[in-house]
Amino acid sequence: MDDTLAKILAAAAHGRFPPPDGATTVVGQPGARDAGVLAFTAHSVVFTDEDPRWVRAVLAATPGDALAATMNPYFLSALLARSGRHMNTIDLLTVADALPGEPEIALRAIEDPEHPRVARAMKYRDEVRVWSADGGVVILGRGVAGRWETAVEVAEEARGRRLGERLARAARHLVPDAVVWAQQSPGNARSVRTFQAAGYRPVGSEALLVAG
């Protein structure tokens, strides 16, 4: 297992980013499940077990802005085809510091591993924990490179009450680490606003390549 990505993420969580030199760092996968691309300001990180020489050759052949090559569909399509993986979308990657004390919202732990939300989360994360509130759920689990990640869901009938923001902030109280990460699709402006209102700050963009 390669821990280079974990170190890069830990530094970024505290505002220490790779140099904005236009370069791409290629590192090994932190585990069999996780492969993909991270794009920071003028620096990208490709985490894959594919040959780094192949990665750099395809990046060099990618048309368009060289600074955006790692998130270009040309490169991502080639990486998907070579690795036999698929992806959902390019996400905005955000992070927030943990908060002391208990969440301000009443939560009930869901411990049933057969629960649909638990089962779904376990496909992408380890050590999954799920809590429900009136009208929504908050999920915590270890994702890419062992980082603690959160996601929230709000029922349609519960929208408009800032419940998503309260659930996202609750994750900052619940996380057993110094920080908690979250991804949002850039086109889902409501989700982006929700997490930023809950104190999550943008770090970069991320494309995860999913096996199977």
C-alpha cells in the first residue's frame, strides 16, 4: 500500500498544497479500491497502479490547456479504458475541521448493516457509520487513502429548513479525526452551498475511478 496520497491529503487539509508549478505527480494507489485524479491549483495528483510512463505519455498527448489535462475527458477516458474502471462525475472536494462536543441536532444511530444507506455506503467506504434525523441522514466512513468522509441526504419534504447544513455540521462533531472530507458535484449548487455554509472549504477537484 502506498501512503503518499494520504500524506498529500493530510497536508492539503491544513492548507499545505503541492506547488502550483503546472506539474502532475503520479503515485501508487493507496489500496485496491481507490484510484483516480486530484486537481489542486496548477498541480494534479494521479493515483493509479498503471505505468507512470503511460500516464505521462497520455497527458502529453491530451489536447487543450495543459494545466487542466488530468481532468480532460480525453485523459480520463483513456485511464478508464486502460484500468477497466468507471466513474460517476468530477466532484468538488471539500474539508472541514472537527468540532468539539455533541451535534446540535438529535440523531439516532443506524446499526443495521442491511439498511439501504449503510449497504450503499459500504461499497465506497470502510468503518461506515450512519445516523438518522427527522427528515435526513448523515454518513461517515473511511474513503480514499483512509480519510474520513461524510455525506448527507435530506428528504424532499424536509427541504428548506437548513437540515442539510445542520447534518453536514453534525459530521464535524461526530468524526473521530481532526478533519472530515466531503465531495459535491459542482452542478449541484444547493449541495455546494450547504456544505460551505456548514464550514467546509474547497480544496480541489476529484475524479474517482470505481472498480467493477
